[in-house]
Amino acid sequence: GGIITQTPKFLIGQEGQKLTLKCQQNFNHDTMYWYRQDSGKGLRLIYYSITENDLQKGDLSEGYDASREKKSSFSLTVTSAQKNEMAVFLCASSMGGDSDYTFGSGTRLLVI
Amino acid sequence: GQQVQQSPTSLVLQEGENAELQCNFSTSLNSMQWFYQRPGGSLISVFYNPSGTKQSGRLTSTTVIKERRSSLHISSSQITDSGTYLCAMEHPGGYKVVFGSGTRLLVSP
């Protein structure tokens, strides 16, 4: 079976720092997603990509950049980390269209 | 307003009791999916259920797309069922998925 791997698992950054989160999948899925999960809230879509080199903004794209240089990988950059920010960033992949999603185990971010 | 409404927000059960979780959507949707998340854990797909009823062990999901709702029924709950259950809908046209805020389930002995 396939796997979707997120690195790092934990990330502590400083205010104003640029931070990059990585996601790799070997399902050969076309579409990949980045979501942010805050305590007590659902997941909010930051960016998604339907194929290599494609980028689509989600509802929460401000303050983030993303890159899909290969079909198997999708990275997310926090352009300027906000102090006291604490959230989990979840990467997911799917075949696209009407198909189910598989999630990575998440990157937990803390900004001090 | 919120496109995906989940209820209840939280639920406390005694082991052996049944649980019924609801998800209502304010817009039309292509499909929906139920996820389970243990505290601090990743999201695990429970059901991908575009329509109809699906069962897996003690879990049953029923989706009625025309009525924009889905339910997740857990029978004979166990302590290990504790966690957060999230539903997500896929917009027509695909790709954009919206999540509910989840139902936090606690099953006690």
C-alpha cells in the first residue's frame, strides 16, 4: 500500500521566520492538498494542486506559498510566522474529482 | 455561514451505548467522507460515502445527497471509539472539500 509522509512532525519557529513544510506521497495521486487544523475547528483549505506545477488557492491562502514541483511532492511555506501561532498542518492526496482522500500524520507548528 | 454543520459538537457515552452523528450541508455536493481522528493523531478515512448506506463492523454511514445530509451511527460504543469524527463534503466540480468542525466523542467505562 501507499503512504503519505509529512516532514517535520514538529516545527518550532520564531516570529517572522519563513518556515517550510513538506509532503510526499507514493500513491501516484494527481491531487494534493494542504489544510490547517486549529483546536476546536474543522480543517481549512490553504492550497491545493491538481497536477504537477499546478497551484490553486484555498480559503486560507494569505500568508502562505506552496510548490508542486513533482507529482509526488507538495510543499507549503509559511511566509512570516505569527507569534503564539499553534496549529496542525495536514497534507492530503486523492485521485481528484470524486475520490476519497488520504491524509498524512500532520506537522504541528508552534511559533514563539 | 458554515457550509458543513456537524452535530452534536461533543458527545459523552457509556461503553455499550449507541451514537448517532449528523452532518448537514448548506450547498449541493458531489460526495462526502467521514474521518476519524484520535487526539494528536492523523485523519483516518472511515467512510467515503457519496450516497446510500455503507456498513463496516459497528459503524454505519447513510448519505442522502438530495437532502444534503449524512449520518454516522456507532453501535455498542467502545472506549477506543473516543476521538473526533469529522465529515467533509466535496463541491460539485470536484477538488474543493469543506470540513465540518467535528464531533468529539468520549466513551467512558
